[in-house]
Amino acid sequence: MPERKKSGTNLLYSMMAEAASYDDAVIMGRGDPDFDTPEHIIAAAKEAMVQNHSDSSPPEGLPELREAIAARVERVNGVAYDPASEIVVTNGGQEALFLMVLTLIGPGDEMIVPEPNYNTYLDSTRFAGGRQIEVDTFPQQNFRADPADVRRNVNERTKALLLVSPNNPAASVISPQDMRDLVQIACDHDLFIISDEIYDLFVYDDVVHTSAAAMPGARERTLTLNALSKAYSMTGWRVGWVTGPAPLMERLRELKAAITGATSIISQYAGIAALTGPQEPVQMMADTYVRRRRAVLQALDEMGIEYGVPEGGQFIFADIGFTGMDSMQFAQRVLTEQHVLVYPGSAFSEARKQYIRMTFLQPEDKLREGLERMKIAMEGIRAELGNGSAS
Amino acid sequence: MPSDSVAALLQRHRANEDLNAAVISAAARNALDLAADAVVGPLDERIIEATGAALDAGHTHYEPVPGIDELRAALAQHLSEATGAGWDAANLLVTAGMQESRFLTLQLIDAGDGATALPQVLHPGVRKALGTRPRETVSLAVDAERRLPRLQAIRAALEGGSRLLYMESPSRLTGATLDADEMAAIATLLADHDASAIIDRGLAPWVAGAVAAPTERVALIGEAFPGAGIASWLAGYIAVPEDWLPPIQSQKQIMAICTATPAQFGALEAGNLYTEEQPPRLEHMQALRSSLQDRARAAGLDALAGGAASVLALRLSASQKAQGLTRLAEASYQVADGSDFGAPDLLRLTVCDAAQAALDLLADA
Ligand SMILES: Cc1ncc(COP(=O)(O)O)c(C=O)c1O
């Protein structure tokens, strides 16, 4: 039997199941936007059911969708890719991630990963027989991945560098200068770069998103992931993609064919509509997240909970260390007592036991309700702390 | 997968560029596709309505990793009726189609310390799925007519230490099935050797009458309610004993999170319509296949008896096959080449009206 242990991911699924059993639950855990998919995209899917239900797709995806992706990536990320040989459509960002890791990482290879990070990278790297080398990041620096720390961790087994920006769960965004420096490290040591840009449309305040592949020297060594899931509220449709240089994409395409074959035709047509249709719904959702993020940060300030300022993405990674509780205990208590689901940092890594991850993917009134209930839980915890009995 | 440096990879790619150019230009031709193992028929409006209604109702979000409950239950019920075993929703996982079913079962089901036993003749996707993270394999000899594994080959493999067996019944190439006695013998062998089997029964809906399968120690895989015109929506299934499911489900989460909602709701409605719609569909296909088989035989072609109504396999001499493939390609037909399955003397056509003209071209070759 291949290696298996109770992963952080499994832990989260059991908490989600508990939350689902409460009628009044406020879900601030899962990265699933509360908005339904915009109507014009659903309409396009229905149209495809009538017109294109039996079309067949090659494993790399419909040419029309790959062209729409190429246009999007050039417009938003500033990198040009050939739709015929440099883009593969996937079953969501998740399959894109798995394929990127399998394309680049083999048994014994190491990948440098700023920590904390999206935990599926660890699962995928294990599947490939590789190892993650974690580089710590800290809330005082908004979880910045320091290029100097990354460079110190390169050795002869290092194969790739993982950059998730905006990050899940830390919500950090790699600055243009840091990105340049990180890419330079990859160039100096002939490393590949895995760049996960699934939250690229969500950056806050004056922060800008920088695509790794757009940096000098990066294109030939970078695989980039994106997906429609978060930006278009299309998590259920499973449409994502990988862009990269043809030699790498050739291998990735072979893996896609071997692992799942083509991507569902109806989802692909919906994807074409998403990328080529009106973009106002995306802007509307992004604007809403700005307001909600502000509301959550304000409530956390009121509760005296510290966090790295979320520069991008859809998460807040907050420090509950002062409670003396382990994040699992804390999250479980808030869930059972107050029916509010937040994710324990320990699900992301052992080293993050004092953190919780919160999302703002709920309507604002519901968010406020959840935060109020969290406040009640916090007051209880503080009172117990006062008399020395918090657990 | 070997692990190249950037430079080595670039070099390898350049060597492949010519090859790629050839493949792309072949794909660009508007070929008449007779390469699939079942024709994609018209889509029932009720499937469009039900899927559209699910999307309108907000089923556009992540669904549970193993699939929506109703579809798991419908598949379990269908498999229980078809095989006589007691499958339950908790045994089922919905996949993004047949290839994901192959990958997840071949990679995640315990093969113990032994090799995975594979019949010599198999859908090429099986070896591809195994190749992503290679496991040791042993080859099982097949019989000449059905191209299904011989019992004594299975016995020898199990005695030699194999603990996991992969089989197709019906065969993806010939459509032939293992009968109830053979399956019973295989079930006994599995029990005697504490071994397991993965059985692809994706073409079983195209066989009149029951297609036998062991009731224990077995993973069943296939397309979810095929025949309803939703083949390229891609919904498949894996049915396994409950204690086999956790590692498979965990890997499905890692590589997919869940299966696309339109595909799942489409398959669910196809399942609702299945008992009403599949019998006439099957009858039509059987009649078509039998007329194609008669036509082939009348033209002196060696059409295999097969079993599943959706495919027709022909046995050809090397020169006959080479000429036939050339003629088909000239006329923009695509067929499945047995070489890709491990049977170089066979060609397979999709059973459909267009297959008649392809047969005539082959007969003239
Ligand atoms: C950083 C990151 N990458 C990839 C994914 C996968 O997203 P999906 O498969 O839903 O497109 C997620 C989902 O939460 C994520 O946070």
C-alpha cells in the first residue's frame, strides 16, 4: 500500500462534516466562494449541452478554451503562451497542481516550499516520491518568503521552488523585487519553478500581483497554475490550467492523458464563456471581498487576535497562541460551542499549531454573526485563562 | 518519470518536435471517428433539463470528494442488480471518467509485495495509468478468439506471488466477456491466494444478459450509465469494499477535490432514465452489430464473435491490415488499432452506421 497517513486534508474534511450537521453553522473554513456561478456562464453550459454535448476533447483541452486562456494569461499575467503546445486544461487547479508536481518532481527530488502553504503540494510531492524542504515565514513580515532563506536551502537534490502568491493560507503576496530575486535563485541553480496564481485577481490595498513567468529568465523553467474556481465562483465545475514552455508541457500533457484523459466538455464550454464573456461579475465579487476582509480584520482587532496582514487571496491566517490552546482544540471548541468553522493551522503544518485560517467567503451579515460568536468563545477562553483553566 | 534538468529537457523536446508536427497534422484532418468503444448517441432533453436545473439551484460549488450521494446510490443499485452483489453507496466513488477510474484503482489498491497481473491485451490507458508511478507487472496470456486472460495464466500469476489482477470483461478491444463459470473460478483463485482484482466492466451495458463479476475482493470500474449521449461529459465510477475506499478517496481529493457537477448531475439523470432507455438502445445496437458482422463475413473479413454490441473487432493479416489502415486514413476514417492494445492482428470499429462504409473499404483492401 502506498504511504498513507492522516493528512491535514483529511482532518479538514471531518471538521466540514461536523459543521454540515449544524443548521446555523457559519463556515469560515473552506475556500469555496459563497456566490453561485454567474448566470451567463450557466446559460453557456446549457447551450453547450444542446449544441456540443457529444464533442470530443483532446486531453489538453478544447482549442477554443486554450486560446481564451492564452489571451487571459497574456492580458493579466503579461506572458504569451502558444495555445497549441504550451497550455493544458485540467480538472480544476487541483489537478493542475498534481500534474505540475508529477512533471517536475521524481523520487528523491526536493522542492523548496515557503511554509505555511497549501497542503496538497505536500500530498502530491509524497505521491511523486519527492520531499518538501520548508522555509519558514513569519506573521511579523506578513509571511514573506525571504529570498536569502530560500537560497540557503538549495542543495544538489533541489529540483524546484514552489511559489504560491497570493498564498493559501498565509495570504501573503510576493513583491516584484522578491519575485525577481527568487527567480534569480532558480536561474543560478537551474531549478524549476512551480507558480500557483489561482488568487491572482485578489490583491488588496496597494499590493500588486507579479507572475513568476514574467520575470527575466523564468519562462523556460516555470509551470504556472490557474483556475476558474475562485475568480468566477466555479469550484464545482473543475476547470483549471497549466501554462509553461513546450518541453515541460509535452510531459505534462502525457501525464494528463495517463491520469484522467480529457476534461469534461460541458465544463470546458462554460470555461470559454467565463473567460470571453462579461467580466463585471468577477469585479463585483472582488469588490465584495475587499469589504468583507475589512470587516473580519476589524473584528479580529477587537478580539485582540494578531495576524499577518492579508495582502491577497481569500484567507486570513491568525495567531491564537496567546490562548495557550492548540489550534485544533481552539477550532474544535469554536465549532462545537459556537458552530463556527475555522481551520486549524495544524492542518497546514505541525509548525503552525497556534494559527487558525479564516475565509471571508460568506455574506457579510453571516460573517458578522460568525465573528460575534467567535467573540463570545474568546471571552469564555479569556475568562478561563484568567482563572487558569483554559483548555 | 525520469527527472531531467532544464537543459536536458529542452534537448529531448527538440528531438520530438517533428513527431509532434506529424501528430498535429493528422489530428487536424476532419476524420470520421470509428475509434471509440461506443458511439455517442443523441442526448435526451430530460438530461439537459435536469442538469440545467441543478446548476440553477446552485450546484456550482465543490461537491463531496466521493461524489454526490444520489449518484453513488444509483450506481450502487445498478451494480447490485447487474452483478448480484450487495453494493451500497458507501462503496462507490464517482470519477472524472474511465481513465481516472483506471489510475486510482491501479495506483491505490494494495498489490502487496507482488506484481500486478495484466492480460496481454488491454486498453492502452491501463499501461499509461500504471506508467505514471510504475509498479511491477506480470503478463497474462490471452485466448485467441476473445483476447481474454486464460485461467491457467491467472492461476500461475497468483501462485507466482501476484496479489492484484486487472481485467476487462467485456474486453475493451473485442467486446467478449468471461462467463459465469470462469468468473466463479477466478473468484475462488482470488480467495485461495488472498488476492484482489480490478475489473473494468465499462462495456457491460452493451451486452445482452448478465455480465458476471466476483462479489468479493473486487473493484469494479466503468463509465457511469453510458449510452445516454454524455460520454464526453466524463463521469465514471469505482466500486470497492468499504475499507479499500479511504486511500482512493484521499488520492481523489489530492488530484481533483471532486468530479465536475454538470457531469455528475447529467449522469444522475442518465441513471434515472437507464432502465427505460437502455434496453431499446441495446437492441438497436445489437441489430446493427449483427448486420455489420454479416456484411464483414460476406466480404471475407474475419469478424470476431465478441459480445458487447458497441464494438466490432476484425482479425487481419499483416498486409491486409496495413493496406486497410492506409485506405481508411485516405478516406479520413479513424479506427482503433489492436496494436495499441497488444493485439497487432486486430482492428476495432465503433458499431454505428458509418462503420458500413469503413468495412467496405477494408473488404477491398
Ligand atoms: C493555492 C491553491 N491552489 C490550488 C487550489 C485548487 O483549486 P481548484 O481545484 O478548486 O481549482 C486551491 C484551492 O483551494 C488553492 O488554494
